[in-house]
Amino acid sequence: MTLTATEYTMLIAGEPAEAMSGDRFVRESPAHDVVVGSYPSASAEDVDRAVEAARDAFDHGAWARESGAVRARALRRVAELIDEHSERLAYIEAVESGKPISQARGEMSATAELWWYAATLAQHAYGDAHNALGERYLGLTMREPVGVVGVITPWNFPLLIASQKVPFALAVGCTAVIKPSNLTPGTTVVLGELVREAGVPDGVLNVVTGRGPVGARLAEHPDVDMVTFTGSTEVGSKVMTAAARTLKRVGLELGGKNPQIVMADADLDAAVDAVVFGVYFNQGECCNSGSRLLVDAAIADELLERVVDRARDVPVGDPLDDNTLVGAIASPEQLATIERLVAEGKADGADLVLGGDRMETPAGRFYEPTVFANVAPSMSIAREEIFGPVLSAIRFNGIDEAIGIANSTVYGLSAGVWTRDIDSALTFARGARAGTVWVNCWMDGFPELSFGGYKQSGIGRELGRHAIDEFTELKTVTIHTGPRTMWVPTGDAA
């Protein structure tokens, strides 16, 4: 297949927009080493234009004042359009990110489901009435949209993660400016086009493309009321610092060093399948990657042998091949991080039992599925987020030790346990310091269930019925009925 470059524009105030400077940047496919996209290279001035459009749409437009039913109809239409354009969107993500197109297709389906679900919540924004304040008082707590939301998304699941944020913000009447990663902007730009086609008013969603300083300007902008970011913990800290200058609300979904715990009584066939899937899905470039395997010492040798055998058979190759399950590494910087941490694992004394090297290919950046055994919890490969196809296997004795090892990193995004014993399952679920715990499954997600992390894995929650709360302010209204004198002085006035 001959790949061609697509020329994209930004979306500001409902119109296609170039950068004011006229500058552009390009993206090469990490699997094919050919240019697949050209995008406007925005500056702070372009961010200001987009924020001004979102501010005007929120302050003076109809969107925030429409009924939930009106907003729901528009969001449902976006969901339909995502389904209609799913093959185009999947192709863009595959060539820009390097992920297998079969996985990209699955993401498009999941993305549409997020917009469908957000549409249902648009009609369920709620408050409370308090009628136990005495006979002459009625108290109301009302939820109102927070205002203009700055959305900054990563390169690994650009459209899916954008859709964990944008439709929920729009559902309650917010307006937004979204800045996708400069590595994978294409599907977000197309999303802007589909939102406009769905009838969402101009300025409600704006899309700017560019490098890091664009996101920094969005985070610090005084007319942005909230910023929501998904990415590394390091960059999340910078976003939070920038937002603090104007004390705006911040939502952060950050890194993870997620453990899969396999007890001696587990269904080993299912566990092996989930372990291999969990660490090699999306080349390991996933915040939910199951990059730590914690296995009961009684079955460790058997389980690890089966994991290695299965990992050897995982097909690595061209993302556009339907049979590929592990694609290309997204960037040279990410490849360098993987290589550094693998080298540290070797130097620290872990046993490299599979992979451990870059693959020699005519084009692109590919890394072998890799497994380390006899990893100590203190090693860097057991503590740092590798974001690559690298599994670290750690032995434990007993559920208490497993919980201690699982909680021994700065992260707390997700964790899983494989066991047939309900007591072990619940003990681990209660003890794990993680925002999501899976029992006898891994990475199964639903729009109805909240998602977010403990510790340095983030702040706030996405998805689920509480997702819209993230994008609202709570207002108290106190109503008095009947005659009222605020103050009756006694005695002579001085």
C-alpha cells in the first residue's frame, strides 16, 4: 500500500483555520517512515483565538442555555458520524501512532459508545432541594457548567481519550478547546469536523494543533476555567503548575505501573492470555498496561514458561496488516526510553528471558515483546512506567505480600487479581491502592464505570455518571418566603 500525506486544518469558531504564522509541521508514520499528515503549527496567539471563540460561545451562545435534550440530540449525532467514519478514523490512527489497525477499529467503536453514553447524561444533570431548613426557607444546590474547558490529550489513544473528556464537558453545556499531541493530531481534527457536521454551534468545540507550548498556553490561559489532561505524570505536574496561576480546576489522568496478581488457584489459561494481552496491547504504550506480573511462588515457574511461550507467538509488524497485534513504537524518544529501562533491568540483575532488543526492519521502529524474570520490586523496571512491550515478573508469597508489592510504586491507576477464591479477590480489591481493580479480567472497560487513579496516577474521575460532575460548578440558592426583617435595632441609634 502506498501511503499519502493528508493536509489538515484547525477548527476555530466553526471555521477551518491555519496558524497565524502560516507554519506547518508533518508526521511520519512510525511504521513506514513516510509522511502521512501535515498540520498547522499553532502559536500562543492561535490558542488565544480559539479560547476567545470558546469564551464567546459559552458567554453569549445558546449551547450552555439549551435543554439537555437538545444537547443530547447533537451528541448522539456525533456518535453516529463516528460510526459512519470509523474506517477512515482507524486508518488515520494506525498510520500516525503505529498501532495495529484491528485495535484502532475497536477503539473507534468504543469512542462512539462514549458519545452515546454522554448524550444520556446530558438529560440527567442534577441538583438537590433542601426543605428541612425551617418553614420559611428552601435551599437549592444547582449544577452549572464550569465554562471553557481546555483539553490536552496524548498520542497513544488520541480519539478515545478525547472522547473520555469532550462529550461529557459538552453534555453539561461547557465549551472547549482541544489540543491533541503533535504526534497524532489527525483523528482529533476530524472529530472537530464531525462535531460541526452534527450541528453543534460554532465555537463550542475548537481544535488547535501544535507542540508543547500550545498546551502550556492553554493550561495557563486566564479565560480557561478548567483544564483536563491525560499523559505522563511529569507533564501532568507542569500542567497543574500552569493552571495554579489562575486557580483553575484541573483534571489529570496520568501514568501507571499496573500489576496483575496471579494466585496459585487461578485459571491459568485465562491468566496467561490476559497477561500477554495486558502488556503487549498497543505495544505497551498504554497507561493501563499490565507491565508488572506478580505471581505466587508456588506456580511462578509454570506460569512464566507459559507466558513466554505465548509471547513468542505474538505477531509484530505492519500496523495496516489485519494479523498484526503489536505495531510500531510511536517516536524515537519513546524507543530510547524503552531501551534505557531494558538496559537498567539487565544491569540490576533481572533475568531477560525473552526479547530485549529493537527489531531489524526495512522501515519503522519496532521492539521485541520482552519478558524479565526474577525482578525485585525495587528495580527501575518494576517502578518506572516503561510504556513499551516489556513485562517484569515478580514472585510473592501470600496475598498480603502481593498487596504490599502492588502498592509499592508512586502510581495507582489500575490493578488486577486472578483467583477462584472470593476472599482473596475481595481482600486484594480492598487493599489495592488503585482507581480500578479487575478480578479475573483485564482492561475491560465500560462508559458506565468511572476511571481515574490514586496517588501520582491522577486527580478526578472520567466516565460513569459522575463524569459530568467534573465539568460543573455547584451553586447554592437560598430562598426565603413570607415577610422578613434582616435586622431590627433596639435602643437609640448612636
